[in-house]
Amino acid sequence: MSKSRDRTQRSQAEAEQAQRPARPIENGDWNMAYMFPQEVVAAREKNGLVIVPIAPIEWHGPHMAMGTDNLLAHAMARRLSQELECPYFPPLFIGTERERSPALLKAIGFEGDEFIEGMDFPGNAIGSGYYREEVFAAVVRDTLSILFDRMGFSRVLIVNGHGATNQSDVLTRLCTELNAGLKKRRVMWVYPGFPKSLIAGSIAHAGAEETSLLAANYPECVDVSNLPANGKLKNVEFAIVDGETFDGKPTREHTVRLRQDPRKNTDPEWGKRIFAEAVREVVQEVKANL
């Protein structure tokens, strides 16, 4: 009787196990938030590496989700964690910005005397989630301290989804400080999705490249029909700006160049190829330098 009861209980347990939803890690998602402590410890003991995706909530035109930068950082962290066999910290939706210079404001199409932070143009329907630079620096510093000192990781890779100069400067400064005196770096940061072939100059904001990357990873977060069907896209009206304009070379009408028009040139398949190329480059860089 007891053997029969044991068999029944085992069958019920197996049936319940088969019916439960797969855990993220079983589907290749090493997000630490969904891992059991012993799984995090086992991953840490394997290679000591953890990944941290970082970027703010930010306006990316009316056609892209406001979490674009962090969604791309998250997607990159997820892919890198699979390649490098390490967990990643839950995405930090935090970032910083500074006021635009008069020269850049004029290139974009403003008068040049406005006070505009980042991509928060006056015509936007809603502002972005920019933190003060000192707050951003403090949060990143504390996060690194948690990962190194409390959780015991020996190496950290930051995936920075936001291209603001002051954000990059903060991350570079923290990495320099924490790597000082070491033969091999223990922390470094990279951009998500953009291979070196694309970041030789400035990257467009909410243009075809970035829209393609988001469409490749989160197609439900892109809807180019939210843009007008016809006509040129003025920078000041949509806060979509191409790389040449950021480099001080605007079009005569201060509009988005055709090749960066997301209505015409969004290509998820291209986005997938570029994203995969960026993953390969970062994996090689981490293995060589971290």
C-alpha cells in the first residue's frame, strides 16, 4: 500500500513539474532576479563575472518605446550572459544628461540660447528620466560596491545603453579608479548593439539604425505609424537627430537624412545582423581585457 502511495505521489509531483512554466534560466535568461541563491553562487564561482545593463527612460521619438536604451542594454546583457556563462544584474533604469551647447542647438535647428537637456526638446509630449550626474555616479558606484564587496564577484561588465557624453565620462572615471594599480581590469563598460564599424562617428538618436536594433529585439516596442506618413522629419519637432547633425553637419532644413529616416529604412533583419556582430566583438574584448 505504501509503495503504491509513493508511486502516486511521485507521479503527481512529476505531473506538476511538467506543467509549471519554464524558469527564465531554463530558457537561457541569466537574470539574477529570477535565479536561486545557489545558482548565482555557482555562476560566480565559475568565472567571477557579472553584467550590469544601465540606461535611462528617455524620449526616442513617438515611434519607439521610452525604455529603448535600456531595452537594448538588457537584450545585450542577456545575449552576453549566454555567451560568457554568467549572470546579469537586473537592468538599472538610470542615466544622466547635460545641457546642449549653443553650437549643437543651432545645428539641430534651435536658436542656440535655449536650455535643453539631452533629448528633452520643448515639443516632446513628455520628459525623460534623467538623474543628476552626481546621483547617477553614486548609484553606479554603490552598485559596483554591492557586486564586488557584498556579492563577491571579481569582474563586472557594464552595458551602457545611453550615449550622453557625461554618462560615458562618469563610467570611464569609475572604471579608471577601480582598475588603478591592477595588472588586469576588473570592470569595463561597452555600448550595446553598436559594433565598432558604426560608432566611429556620432550615432543617430531614434534614427533608422537604432529603430532597427529595437525592432530586431523588441518588435512590439516599435511603431513607425506614429510618425507622419509623408514629409521630412524636422529635428526640433520629433527629437530625432542623425549622427552628422550631432557632429555639427546638419541638413539645410535641419531634418533627418533619408538614410536615417525610420519610416523608410527600419530593417529588423539588419538590426539582428548588427546586434550579433556587436555581441561577438564584446565577447572577444571581455575575454582579452577583463
